[in-house]
Amino acid sequence: MVQGIENLTRITGHIVARERHPTLADFDLVRLHVTSAEPVSGKANLLAESPGQELLLAVRRDLLSAAQVGDILQCRARRTLDGAMAEPHPDPGDFTMTPKPRET
């Protein structure tokens, strides 16, 4: 059995697309244009190469709520054998959504 490296990264980026995750019932798959990937103390930063790139990120649907394309997502995520995944039960302050400025 292959064991993954314990890792965690604080990522920030703009949502480019959002759809239901193809295999995880309560998750959406977010395409995120990453603007920042900062290390979390004591954990490997396996998403460090992400800034400036798009990342597919599995996120629990109820955390995303009404998030839309262009909104800013900031969370802690890890690289798993199945791809990148946001913490499913983040501590307060470790998952934030900022709506993009809406045109009037």
C-alpha cells in the first residue's frame, strides 16, 4: 500500500470553474487560478509550484455555498493520491470566500 506524505498548504486563488465532483458525492471540483501557495508550519508544501497555474481542487459543496466564477477562495489543501483536496472540516478562519466585485 502506498502512503502519502503528510502535507498541507494555504492556497489562495480565483475560481475559474465549478462543477460537481465526478466521484465524491458531497464535493465540487473547483478549477482555481492560484495566486498564492504558502507553507503550513510543520507540514510539507506539496502545492508550492501552483502560483500562476490552475489547480483542480475538491471542496465540500456546503463550504462553497453560492460561490461563483471570479470569487476568491482561501483555504488549506493537501495533495492526495486522487488530486488536491481542501480540508473538509476546516477550523474557523482557515476557509474563506470573498465575492468578486459585482458590476452595477
